[in-house]
Amino acid sequence: MANRISIWISVFGVVASLALLTGALLEYRAGASVLWAGAGALIVLCAVHALVRDVSRARRKPSP
């Protein structure tokens, strides 16, 4: 059960990070620094990495 909760938290983290990346790209197009877009991309990569790690952990060890 805890594995499923962890996976759902990671899914919501990916969704939230994509929303932040969208905002960062819109701000960059409006004239903000490119660092905002870079930071947004880094956050998305970290969130996707956490999701992949949680899914692989759930597939390896079935929860009782």
C-alpha cells in the first residue's frame, strides 16, 4: 500500500513540475532569465527520476 501511495505522490510531483516548467517557459518568452527555464527542466528531470525509481521499486518487491 505504501508503494502505491509513493507512486501517486511521484505522479503528482511530475504534474506539478510540468506546471512549473510551463510557467518558467512563459516567463522566459516574456523576457525573464533563461535560468528559470533551466531550473524548471531540472525540476522535471528530478521528478521523473523519482517516479521511475518508485515504479521500479514497486515492481521488484510486491507489497504484502
